Amino acid sequence: MLSKIIIELIVLQILGISLGEVRKSFVPFLSLDKTKFLLYMKTEEAIIVRSNYKSPGSDRSYLSVFLKDLEVAQVVNVTKMSSEVTNFKINLLTKRAGETSLTIQLWDFVGGQDKLIEEIKNIQIKVIFKKTETLSQASLHFDSFALMLILPMIFLNKCAFGCKIEVETLQIVWKKPLPVLLGAAIQFFVMPFCGFIFTRVLVLSQTLSFGFIMTCTCPGGGGGYLFALLLEGDVTLAIVMTCASTLLALIMMPLNSYIYSRILGLNGSLHIPISKIITTLLFIVIPISIGVIIKRKVPKWANYLEKIIKPFSFVLMSTGIYLSFRMGLIFTKTMNLEVLFMGLLVPALGLLFGYSFSKMFMLPLPVCKTVAIEGGALNSFLALAIIQLSFPQHKADLATVAPFTVAMCSGCEMLFMILLYKTKKIIFLYVEDAKLKSLV
């Protein structure tokens, strides 16, 4: 037996093949996460191929890619990404539903000529038609008239918010900024961190986790004013806090997007369009600023605008709840108990942190209610905009489950709180009235 091995080694040496090369020939240089890929039609998809091949001289290795059926998909480009490990990124553009196979070849330029190092055949590619509606198709099935009606309503409503801000109130907040600082700390530090922790505990996917974290880092929504009014909070403070958190969001939302996308390992598949995020937030900030100017320069116009806040806020909040439920019904097929739990947990945590922190600092009850509302009633649709701008469409559709679930659950929780509060108040008044009548 030993003599047979020695003879084989001698033969290999005669042929000029070293023992190391024999060992290498059985160890593949290329690796993929899987050999079967399911892709959606009419999208650009990326496949990552890892290579542990070390070129003898300068690294001139490259990857050749061949598709069997070019009617199903085509190769857009192949990008070499070198760091500690060489990765190749294959971008495929899918055309129609069907199946094809992919062949990849690793080449190197050795001794003045191209040498085939390794080949992987029959990587299965299946392209399917996407039956579920995308966000743009499902959430906004409005005709042009309805859309033209809603956008001016949003603009006027934000202007009216600005008109409600008194200079004296700003001076008071400037001197006693604790409620605003508490709200900002909860919205931009505590809530995103809690969102990250709970998504990791529930083992949600990276994309869905990012969706929930971005929802947690949103500023207060316009409905906060209406909730503060119905729950007898500090209405003026609610408006000031919403405006302040929206201004801070210009910095904090892009920053949190960057930080948590890196922590989640999404930096390769996520593009954060900071300029577009800021533009989206400016759409909210600019009308509010215009309202403040109108209040100072043309008080008569400000009086008219202030009268529309309540009905406009009610209409826009109702529209938001309607859209949330509509999208919630579409997403029920992809929603599971973990996602629903997160949707219920996020607004509940915001309310709890806001009220608890305010009580710790012994703030008045109306202020405690307002800080709690600002922490729990988040502007989830801002997270929706960021997700749509940051991800490819197929991943954006998965991540948007988060803001819509939170918006739907938040609306239900706030409406339940209002119902409970009003019922309690009616019962209290009834008991007091009965006591007075018994005394008479």
C-alpha cells in the first residue's frame, strides 16, 4: 500500500504537479449562498459570489458569466469587490417569468495567457411574476383629483400648525425646554434602540428590522395635536413638540439610518439618499415656517388658518388610518405574530416612556399626556418614504410592512385610549351628578 502511494507521488512529480496543487484541485475557490435563486420579474437583482483564490502574482482574476436563456434574464454587469476576501457581484436584469441556468467561470491571467481556474454550472434561476401589489400600487389608488385635493390639505394644515405657535409660547419653551428635550430623547435615542433590541430578540429579517427601527425614529405625527386635544393635554405644547422633532429629524433620521443599517449589516444592499430624506422633511418644515411668518405679519389670515386645523387634522388622520388598514389587509399574508407584536409594542413603548419620564421629572399632568402622545403617535409615513427611497423595490415592499403595521396599531391604541378616557369621564360626571342630587 505504501509503495503504491510512493509510486503515485513519483508520477505526479514527473508530470510537474505538486502535492499542494493536488490538494487545491479538490477545494473549490468559488462559493455561493445557494445554487437556486428565486427572482421577481422586471427587477434588477444581485448575486454575490465569494472567491478565496489567490493569484500567484498581481491579482488579475476575473469572472465570466453566461445565461442559458437571455429571454428570461440578462447580465447587466459583474463587479469585482476586493477587500480581505474577493467578492464578485453579478447584477441580473429579469425580463419575463421562466427558468434558466447560470454558469460562472473564474479566470486568471497567468504566463501571458488566460487560464480557467474554476467553473460552476447549472445555477438555477427562476423568475416569477410578482402577484402582490407594490406599495405605490396598493397604498395610493387615488385618482388625480383626490391626490390634488390631499396634498394642498397637508400643506395648509402644516401652515395652520405654524399659525398656532405663539412667540410667547416659544419663549416659555426656550426657558423650560424639558418636555421638548424629553420628547426628542425618546423619539431619536430610546425608541430606535428599543426597536433594534426587540427586532433582534424576535429574530426578524434585516430588512424588516430596519423598517421597524426607522419607524421608531420618526418624529411626532400631525395627529398628536388632535389626540392632545381629545385627551386634554397641552395642545400648544403638542404643536411645538411636533415642529421641534420634525426639525431635529432633518439630522437624526439620516444619522440613525446610517448607524443602524451598518449595525444590521445592510450597507451593501442599502442606499441612504440623505438629500431626498431631507427634501421629504422640508416639505413639512417649510409650511410650518410659513405659518409662523403669517402669524407675525398677517394675523387676520392666521385666524382663518387656525380654524381649519381641527377638521383638516381629523380628515388627514382618518385617511392615514384608512390607508394603514388597507395596506394591513394586503400585508396580512406576509404578517406573522412577531410583526404584529412589534406593531403593538412600538406605540405602547412610546406612550409608556413619555408618560413615565415626565412623571419622574414631576411635570404637570397635561404636559405628561402630551409628551406621552408625542412619543407614541409617530409619523410612520416618513419611515415609509425613507424605506422606499433607500431599498430596491422588492426589499422596500418587505420593509414597508413595519410602518404600516405600526400606523395601524397606533391608530387603534390611540382611539381605544380616547374611548376609555371619555367613558371614564362620563361615568365620573354621572357619579358626581348623582351625589349632588342625593344631597338635594
